[in-house]
Amino acid sequence: MVRLLIIADDFTGALDTGVKFAESGAEVRVIRDEHYDFTCTSEQVSVLVMDAETRHISSQDAYRKVYHITKNAREAGIPYIYKKTDSALRGNIGSELTAVLDGSGCQVLHFLPAFPKMGRTTQNGIHYIDGIPVQESVFGKDPFEPVTCSEIPKMIAAQSKVSVRVVSDGIVMTGGEMAGVGKPEIAVYDAKTDDDMAALAHALSDAGQLGVLAGCAGMAETLPALLKLAGGRHKQPEFIPKLLVACGSVNPITCAQLDYAEKRGFVRLRLTPRQKLDPEYFQTEIGRTKARELLECYRNSALCILDSNDTAEEPDTRRYAQELGLDRDTLRVQIADTLGYLVRCFIENASDCTLLITGGDTLLGFMKQAQVEEMIPICEMAPGTVLSQFEIKGKVYKLISKSGGFGKENLIVELAEQILGEKKEGMLC
């Protein structure tokens, strides 16, 4: 029976939150059907994670989606709802928090956006990445979705008229306190350390305020024990000793990881602007020839990267997109679809492998191409880096996913060492 619904705005975020419960022994499913019938869930599943895919749509559409999901979950009798937000506060933060508040009928929504172990902290209502206000960090320079505000109350106010209160003293707000006010409110909690997060979680539990929460994976990892969703531990995973990395992220953190991996022996296959953006390219004779070349390189490589990032020598993809009249969203989706198509071709026409996909758009592009509707998170292989499994035509595959902004420079190399059996220590699984 589903006791907790987590609503995420992209698929990597859905997985990196759902895995917190899977590692504690809860039966977790991650789905991408926003019209899912909650009454049809297996009795064994206690945590359902829904990717609402609201990161890149309008604030009004995001509100409508999240409101209806929340309302339907409440009507289905799901006792706990968690709105998962991006750890760098990308996306429609204000409209989605308001949608959960309205859809649940609660007086106060507790929002704990920090993830201290990943360098995300909140102080006086300002969100920081590694000590830098988020709008001044790499996330403020993102070409697709730059974060333009570091002050969380102002960020919420840009999409919502709901009152926002910053809580800096660790004293949680309760619905009883709000009853006399008459207006729902969003409470934003400061946190600089993991101990701060744990203390806030226990205070909310003691106050009976765990019913409707919001935050990133940082807050989520405090919840399995408090919600009594723990169970048996997972088995040590086994890997096929071949790794295919598909990268659609333009985040400098991921780009540095790819450069590091290439220097240490990974074969790196890059796509030209036309290959990325022409949906008919791989159906042409020259495109089919290129696809066979890429496939052959993959077949002959134990460690392979399929990369959509430009090099200094190549034409600029965004300039090429402008020449074609493609807007930013079409550019983003087409690149993800192309990568998804090629990954599907690789795993269908060559030897089995372990997949590593960076970025929620790329992961969703692959799932659409492969017609995968559901994933089962297994464990974290590193903070923010999730191992899951899925099925295609009855065959089970292992997939590692991560957000573009997570991980040390040597992350991909360390993952490869574990997959190839060369490293047994230091990773979380």
C-alpha cells in the first residue's frame, strides 16, 4: 500500500530521492505517468515517485499538473506527500509549492531546500551552492535554465501570492499556529549541516507535521525511519563489465568529469550539430552509415562515452539551431531524443552493458525511445548518483543516473572501476 507519494519535476530527481527509501528497504517504484491510478499500485509498494516533468513548462501548467496529482493522491488516501525540488532550485519552485499547498488543503507547507552533504545550504532564506549564492554559481550560468534569484522568498513570490516565512531558529511552524491567521503559508527553513536537517526533521515529526513537505533529496534521506518505511537491505549489485555513458548535460561539472574520463582511456564519441538536431538524419543513408560506425566503436570499447557537447573545433550547436529556427526547448528535447535513440540502438544491437546517463532530459529521452515507463531504484553508488533497474521486453538492465551538477571530477572513472570489478571500496553500494 502506498504510504508516501513523491512528486518530482524531472526523472533524475525522482530517482535520487526515491533511492533514499529503497536503500532503507522500502519497496519503491518511479513512474512517469501523471494520470497514474493510485488504486492500481501493487500492495508491496509503499513509496511511489512520480516524475511530473514540470521543470521546463510554464508556471501555470506546472501548477495545474502538481495540483491535480496532489489532490488525487489525497483523495486516494495517501497519507504523506513530498514535493521534491531541485537542489539548486531550478524549475517552477513557487508555482509547484503553491500547488501542493492548495491541493492538499494544508495550512502550512514546510520547505527544507538544503542538502548540506552536496554543498547546498540555506541561510537567512538565501540558497547557496558551495558557499556561493546560487544565482552566482554555475547554475546561474546554465544556458537552458539559469537560476536568477538566490533569495527563496523572492523566488517563490515570482510565481505565487502565498505568504512565505523564513524560519532561522529551528522552531517549526504548525497548522495550529496558522489557524488564527486564516491564510496558508510556506515556511522556508534554514539549514547549514546534516545535523540541522536531522534536527528539523525530528522537530517536524514531534509536531505531527510530516504530512506535506517539500525539499530535495537532502530532506528525503531523513524520512524513512520517521515515516516507518524501513525494511530489509538490498543485495550487493552485480554489473556487466562494460559501461556506456550518455551525456546530454552542459553543466561544467559533468563536462570536467567527461574530460577526466577521456584522458584515462574512455572512448568518446561526439555528435555534430546536424546529427543532434536533424530528427531525420539517422534515417538517411549517410546517417545510417554514421550510426553503424558509432555502434562499431561502442562494440569494441569496454568504456564508451556518447557526448552531445560541442568541442572548440566544431560549429556551435546553438547557432546551428538558430539557423534552423529552433527555440531553446526544441533544441533541448531534440538532443535528448537523439541520444535516447542512439542508446536504444546500442543496447539492442550490441553486447549488454551497464548504462550511465547524466541529466534528466537525456534520461527521459532514452525512456521514451525505449518505451520504459517504470524504474526501480536500488542504491546510491555515490552521493546523488543512483543505480536503478528497468525492463525492456522482459530483459533487465542496470542504469546509473545523476544530475549534471553532481559529483567530483573523477566520479565517472571511479564508477567504471567499480563496474569492471577493479574497485571494491569507497562507493556506497
